Amino acid sequence: MKKASKLLVLLLALAMVFSFAACGSSDEGSDKAADEGINLAILYEQDDSMINNYSLIAVNPDAPFADADGNPVSDVVINTVGAEALINWMLSEEGKDLISEYGYEEYNEYLFYLIEDGPSSDAEIPRATEETKTIRMSTTTSVNDSGLLAYLLPAFEEKYGYTVEVASAGTGKAIAAAKDGNADLILVHAKDQEEAFINEGFGLKLDGFDTERLTFMYNYFVLVGPKDDPAGCKDAANVKEAFQLIADGEYTFVSRGDNSGTHTKEISLWNEDLGITVDAESVANYEWYQYSNAGMGACLTMAEEKGAYILSDKATFLTFQANKGVME
């Protein structure tokens, strides 16, 4: 009887040891998974062709606004006072300081940089009135998904009494919204489209500035992909060679496909012989090329799920990485 009791105690003790060991292994595995986070990583960056400039443009209240069918629209109301107030504040010492410091505390890296000798303002900024308090900003998902505006705008709104309504889409759609009369200013990053917007009469030159297009900050586009980098992009001599490696191996690539600034930049990095343009038909025969027509955050999520390569602005990717792939 005593031997049986001793044996039972021994068996129970061994069971507890194995139980604790199993729990320890599970916790260790969970911790390891948490440390690993997402599978995407930056593989190539800061190539000279990957600079990503951002511009502010006020919308001209006398622009040739038209509806979706191209018919002239005459009852558009543009809040020029509000747009000017926001632009002057963003280009003031206070606004620039907030922009330049954004991200460092959380990511230990600056997400946006101010252009040296770029536009600046020391203009007096009026407080909002009932007529001017709502400002409509049309911008890119790259700016919005980075978290910059959520960080920046409350300081302006609290100090001057305005409310900024932000609508984000790819640069092409963001500009189109302004051309429809649905924005008072735009914040975008595609030079050719910005210049066309101005040449068509939609841009307004504000007092104190030499041009309608106020290019004031930048960051970098980055080539992102699976950490094991099957295409070998990390060893490429330049970013265009990295893109060629992806195409040669037909590795899955997620494209914004939305005529955004990021999409436009991506198109410029493929070998011209591939014939890839902003037209979806140009990639219809490339099974490895995923044409998404979605915003930056959604496309990063898609690339993570597919183990794909993707071009992103660095600010949005770092936000995506810090949030372990969760984009609101």
C-alpha cells in the first residue's frame, strides 16, 4: 500500500513537471511570435529615385468645376480663408516643428523630413468664424495611414477653432475630388498630376508665396517584401534592379493600382520592356502582379497575407509594422 502511494505521488509529480514544461514552451512560443510581428520587412530604401515629395495646394474658388459627366458646376463654395489658415499654420514654425518630430518618440525614427529652403510662413492666422470653421482637406492614404494628420491637426483645431474634415484616397482620386469642388485644399505627392491640376486652373497662389504648389516635406518610398526575400532584392545594386529581380522570378507583387502617387512611382521603377502602365490591362497577363485599386494600409495587409512584395511610403510601413499589421 505504501509502495503504491509512493508511486502515485511520483507519477503526479512527474505530471506536474511535464505540465509546467508544456506551459513554458507555449509561453515561449507566444513570446517569440509576438517578437516576430509581421513577416514583411523593408528590403530596399533611400535610393535616389525613391524620394517622396509632398505638396500643399489651395483650391481656386474660380476654377472650372464640373460634375462627373463634365457639365459645368456653378454653385461650388470654397473655403479659401480656412484653406489659407491651415496652409500657413502647417508651414509656420509651430507646424513644421510638429511635422519634423512626428514618429521619433514612438518609432525611434523620423517619418517625415522638411525640405531645406522649402516654403515657410509667418503670416497671422485668423480664428475660425461660423462661415470659415469647416475646412475640407483631400489627401492621400499614404499621409493619412501614417497617422501624421491625426497627430498634427488637433493642435491647429484647438488653437484656432477650425474643424478639418479629411478625405483620403490615392492622389488621382484626391485631386479629382478637388476638381469636383469637394475640397478646399489638397495634400498630395505626384508632381505631374499636381502640375496638371494647376495648369487646368484649379490651383490658387496664396499671398506670400511664389507658386500655387507648395512642396514642403518628404520621406522615402521603400521596397517591402517577405523577410526571407526569395527574389534577392536586398542584394540588388539599385531599386530598379530589385524590381527586375521580382519580375524575372515572377514573385507576387501587390500594386496600389489606384493612380496614386505611390502607384505612379511604382510604375516608373519597372523595366519599360514589361509594358506596365497605370492601365490595368497592361498587367492582365502577369499572374504574379496583383492590381488592387486600394489604399496603402489595405495593400500592406494584402501583401502580408500573400507573402508579396510591395512599394510603400516609409511612414505608413513603419506604422503598419509597429501596429503588427493592424491598420484602422
